[in-house]
Amino acid sequence: MRIAIGIEYDGTAYNGWQRQKSGIGVQQCVEDALSEVANETVEVVCAGRTDTGVHASGQVAHFDTIAERSERGWLLGANSNLPDDISVSWVQPVAEDFHARFSATARSYRYLILNRLVRSALHRHRAWWVHQPLDEAAMNKAAQALVGEHDFSAFRAAGCQAATPNREVTAIAVQREGDWLTLSVTANAFLQHMVRNITGTLVAIGMGEESVGWCRKVLEGRDRRQGGIAAPPHGLTLVRVTYPDNLLTIPS
């Protein structure tokens, strides 16, 4: 039987999603919890491997098992064996051809920025504090140059192992609510550090260090060294993974 699960986690204490030789990945905790419930070794495959310090509210994974448990049994059993900063939010049996990563048609991320003079004690692990004033309208206008299918080499990490730098961004927006700026971006897939590098470039524009047109220039230059800094990981959250309705309907 193949089972899909939704997972949310605070990535602060973890070395990213992937199981690590040194340090702890979220994957290890999830696999250990599910293995306890199944009474057998369980391996999970996720939709998108997040980096150290990155969070998720809408991660999706699947696993195969011969254990027979109810959806409620998997859900409550897994959560009783997980630490407080990781939670399985839903469980759903799926067809054998479902794949959490390869069946996905889109991923959506949110990057949160606290834009005020004083830092926050409560949100220090969930948002990037930028004390310089930011022009969110300029940032949003600049970001629209990224919509469409492009070579995103200028926004990929040096160690990115993706076979191609081409990705299709279907929506991106920067919005402000009080002191909070939110960058929301959806694409078919993402390169390593892509959202963080985009955020760093847009923040340079928001601070007035670069023009609105600089974002397009960086994109077309395909040179990571010409872009902005990588925004810190703790402001980033994977919020949704999208699948064809006939394969998986994620509970709202």
C-alpha cells in the first residue's frame, strides 16, 4: 500500500529535510515515527527537500508499507512519536503510481520579512528582520520579470545538483501588511536556494540600492555572482504542493 501524508515542521532545529550522516534531518524523525507505527522500516519520499532552518506548512511525502492501519491510526500514531516541532497533518491512501515529488505540478513558498527598526524576540526564527525601509511596490514590480519559463542560473546555489536551471514561475508577488512583507512565489519546481536568492535581490531593490530593472538584468545575466545576497533560511516556508486531482486531493 502507498500512503501520502501532509507534514508541517519548524525547521529551526534541523539540518534540512534530508536524512543526514551528521546532524538530524526532518526525514529521519518522520521515518522513525512511522516505523514505530508500522512495526517495520519505513522510508519516505518528499515533494521538496528543504534546507537547514527552512520551515514547511504544506510538505507532502509518500511511503510504502505492508502494515494495515486506519488513517486515524497512522495520523495519531505518527504524531505521538514525533517531536513537538514536527506534525503529520493528514493521511491519505494513494495509487501505486503516485509519487510525492514527480507527480507534483507546482510548489508554493512564502518568504516573510519583518521591516521595522526594532527586531522581534518572538519571530526571530520565522522571519528575516530588515531594519532599513523597504519599497514593496518596487520589489513587486521587479519580481514580475521572473514570471514565465526562464534559465534561473542567476538564482541557483553553487552546489545545486539539478539537471537543468530552467524553471517556470507561474506567480510571484510582494505584499505588505503593516511591518510585515510577504514574498509569495509558485513554480513548477525550484532550484536550491532559488527563493532565498530571489528574495535577497528584491530586498536590494526595495532598499533603493538597485533599480527595478536590475532583477531582469540579473536573470538574463545567468551569473549568480551578479545578484543579491541569499536571504537567511529562517524566513522561508514551503506552504503548498499541487497535484492533479485524480492523484491527490489535499485537505483544505
